[in-house]
Amino acid sequence: MIIGIPKEIKVMEDRVAITPEGVHYLTKNGHKILIEKNAGIGSGFTDDDYKNAGAFVLNDPEDIYKGSNLIVKVKEPQPSEYKYLRKNQIILAYLHLAVEKTLTKELLNKKVISIAYETIQKDDGDLPLLIPMSEVAGKMSIQIAANLLENRNKGAGILLGGIAGVPAGKVLIIGAGHVGINAAKIAVGMGANVSIVDINTDKLRYADNLFNSKIKTYVSSESKLKELVKETDVLIGAVLIPGHKAPCIITEEMVKSMKKGSVIVDISIDQGGIVETIDRITTHDNPSYEKYGIIHYSVANIPGCVARTSTMALTNETLKYLDSIADKGIIDAIKQDKSLARGINTFNGKLTNKGVAQALKLEYTELPSLIGF
């Protein structure tokens, strides 16, 4: 199979869909790789690295799309790339279609087979292609928040870890999944006063055991959140419902009650966000804004700012799925792997992810009815 790797064009997105090592693995297995010139530069990989691994480096993204059966990206196709999409082409990327109605309609109208990394799901509920980026985003969120708390960024001037005789800053993490746990690891490591809120008591129990009771855990409720946010210096939004739009959990009134100069980092923004006062997706070149005296950070591709780590972590997880699709073809690959089948969002002009269909109020079609399994 011919696999195409376009250069990412989303604002300040420096990741690339595959490492040279990944290319070498696929070419050894008989697949042809087309990669756009300078696609790996932001992650520290040169065109020569890819050529030496067996890839063909092309100058024009149109040639990548035209010449490839399978397109592999990091982020969703941008509007300038829509014209390259074509019938029966397979595209793998972080799509987050629940908040991308225009892109969803493009994929449907052009009958693209789209696979969303974030909805590939194992039988036990794990999201193998989301986990590595969740780890990165969770850890980065605390670094980002600590920086935004500085006076030069209009923050409250608080050192998260405190010092002798001065209390540590308070971090409130909404969601005890992979993002929340990794955020807590960094926050606890800095010496912050950390609380985690979730509706799942098993996750809270796991977090409590993991951190040896160095954090506080709470079952989520509106009254408890109202109480906690008032004293919070940093609020981390870390809620994910696979395929669905994120629920609004932190209301405008809650935000107004927060201390001036405190910080909100909503990692859930790529699925719509959980904070009512976050009304825009920001970018790495202009990542935050102030509202009601609270610093809001809502970048949708946080892992893009540590591109080399993120690209390597992503390739570690995607390679087996790419090889399976390229080797067996998409139909046999998804028939043999239910987790990959769950990743299919659009197929032959039909929307096959229920969560996306509900979020966008579009018709849902079960995938088995389309491919006979």
C-alpha cells in the first residue's frame, strides 16, 4: 500500500505522523511511503533521515494526497486540505469530529474512510492512541499553569510548590483519567496541594493509592465544585467521553468566584471544553486570555509544543495499526480488530460513530451494516 505523510499545517503544530524508524519498519514490510518535504523538521527529523529510511520525499502536498491510498496525519485536515480529499481514501488522524461539523460533512460528502485516533478503543475501554498524548498533555498542563501564575503573565504570583513558611499553591484537577493522573504526577512532584474530582470512585481510589494519600479526592458534584474552585489557584480540565462533546462542568458563575490571577488550563478543549467561559480555541503563539481576572488557556494541541517526544510516542502506538491496514486492507483489518473498527468515524458517506452523530445531530449508521460483520 502507498502511505502518504503530509506536513502538518495547523498553527504551530510541529509533530509529524511517523518517525524515520517507523518508515523503515513499513518499507521493510513492502509498503511505499510518500512524505512531504520538511514534514519532520519540527520534530527534529530531516528529509535525509526519511530518505535513508526508504521514504520518497515530495514537495507538493497535493502529490502526497493524489498518490496515496492511506493518509496519515497528526491533526485533522485543515480547510485548505479539503480539496485534496477523495473517495475511498483512508485518513488516520486526531479528528475530534464532535466539534468539527464542517470537516465531518466534507468527509461524508467525499466518502472518505476516516479513522480517529481518539476513538480507537480496546474492549477494556482503553484508548491506546490517546493515552500517550494524554500523558504529554497532562504533564505539560502543570508546566504551563505554573508559568501562567507568574506576575509577568498577569497571574497571581504564586509558586506552586511554595517554600518553607509559605503554603503551596492549590491545584484542582477535573477528571481522574490518563490526563488527570499525569497532571497530578507533575503537580505533586512540584509540591503543590492537589485535589482530583471525578464521578468514578474506582478512578479516585486508584489515584489515592497511586499517590499514597498525598492528594485529596472528591466525588464530583455541583456543590463540591462550587466549594473547591473558590480556593483553587490552578484548575485543570481533564474530562473525556470518547467521541462525544465534552460536558460543561465549570460554569461562568464558578469562574467568577475564583481568585483573581488564578489559572484555568482546559485540556478538554479539543472536544469542546468543560469550562463555560472558554469560548475560543487558542494557539501556541497566542495561548491564553483573561476573563473575569482569570487566566484561560485553551490550546487544542498541547503536545505539539514538545513535538519530538510526542511524535516518538505516537509512532510507538500507531505503527501496528498502520501496518495492519496496509498489509490486510481496511476491510479485513477492521474485521479482525474491533478496537480499530471503533476508530472508524466515516465510511462510504455514512457517519459510523454514535457520539459524533449525537453531538452534531447527524444520522448514525452502524459500521457492521456497511461491511457485513
